[in-house]
Amino acid sequence: MDPVAAQVANMLAGNDVHEAVIEMHFPASSFLFKEDALIALSGADFNATLNEQEIPLCTPIVVRKFSVMQFINYRHGGRCYLAVHGGFDIPKWLDSYSTHLKAKAGGFHGRCLDKDDELLFRRKQTDDKKQASDNSSHGAAQLSDAIPNGKDHRVLSWKADTSSVYNSPGIIRICEGSEFKRLTNASRELLTSSSFTITRQSDRMGYRMSGASLHTENAQQLISSAVTKGTIQLFPDGQIIILMADHQTTGGYPKIAHVISADIPKLAQLLPGAAIQFQMIEHSEAEELLFQQHRYLQVLQSACTLHLTELL
């Protein structure tokens, strides 16, 4: 749902940005680490603890085996992401580690994680199996050595600043959709001047919104066409929906606008009941904002790689 938070967690853990992560909602799971691990959390703040000691977000942490991680208090955000160095040993489905719950496919047996599930860490493979085994043992020893004696974890000295991604969470920037000009003049004005609320009928497929009733100039039927994450569609009753991560591929409702890609992360961190004000911008500005976000993530990845070189 929040691609930036997932990437940041992987960068901090020394992974490829597309490595598998665990996506959590509150109340979140408890995790027992059966071996030493380098981990990172990002996204929502659920007051994470290791052996009842509070740990920070957006910071790499070396964890000693048999430690227990819990999330004890909701603070803010909708989704928290856990990455472990090396990733989780799960198969890809359609070139993705993601779970599609409705299709019961992908991820860990195509379902939500449950009590007593065991997720193994992936080990990097080499042509020489003995060398791979030696490297694995050496890596574990290095992680253990990084934790001070008498401690069960070590918070490393650098963190990612993601504040620019999530600032002004109630303002979501949009661009005109292909049917925007079908809206009445009054509805065009209402789209950006009024407030819309995420309803409890929302899920990973889309956020159903409650707000001002919008209307088109006529009720002409449309041929179904492609939609994407962030597409805002107008229902016949005048209410709108914002398509999210598990959206369908085509739709026949008017596509009146699109949430810009750079604002998808902060939209994904909002929960039912949150109010949104849409701000219309030009496509060129949306592209520049996305480029800025990508440049920041590239700089962050380089910095994480440099910091972790000596540890791993």
C-alpha cells in the first residue's frame, strides 16, 4: 500500500528495495527472532518494543536471537513495515512477493500471517556451497559482535528522515482525469474546495469517500477502460472512490482525477475517518514531485549501503 515505506525499510536493512517485507496494521503481531537479525521498521508508528524496550522507526537495528518484538500502542499511521536483512524465504507469484488475499495467492501461502507461522530468512546463494555456508556463519557472527555484551539489541547510529514524504497528510494532490471535464462547473469547484472523508467501506482495493455529491453534465454510459492506483472514479450516486493497491485493471465509472504518485504513500497511511482536501496541480508539477522523491530515495539507498558496508 505504501511503496516508499516498504522501500525505506528494505534500504535500512541492506536489501534490494523490492525485497519482501511484512505489512502490518494495528493491533500488530508479536515476533520471536530465532536467530540474530538486522531489521528496520518504517511507516506507521505502533510503539514497537524489543523485550519491552522501545525501539525507533526508520533506523536499522541489530537484534539478538530469542528476542521478542511487540507493538504496544497506536500512535499514528495506517501501515507499518518490517524488513529483515536478506529478506524472507518465500516464493514469488507474478514476479512479486506480495499477498493478494482475495485471490489467495502470493506471499505466505496466499493468506494473512497467523499465530505460530514461521518465516525463514533467505540466505544469499553462491556457486560454492561451502563458501555460502562460511559466509552465512561469518555474517551471523558479525551481527552478534555488533551487539554490546549484556544487551539484546543495538540501535545503529543513522536513520532515514521521511518527513517530506508525509507532510500535510490531509492535503492530497491530484491531476485531472480523462472525464474531469464531464463534471458540472459546480462539481469541479466542489472537488477541490470541499472535504472528503474515508469511510469504513474502504479496503486495499479502494478508499470509498464520503463528501459533497458530484455530478457530470449527462449520464452517458462509458466503455470500460484502464485504471491504476490513485484513479478517482465517480459513482452514479455522486460519491467517489480512490483506487488503491489491489485495484481492478479496468473500470467503467468516470475517471475524474488521479492522485499523484508522490502522494500515494501518505494516502496509504490514512485510516477510515480521516478527512482529505484535494489540491489540483498540473501533470508537469506531479512529474517533478515524483522525480524529487525518487532522487531522495536514491540518495538514501547510497547512504545506507555506505553505512552498512562495514557491518555486513
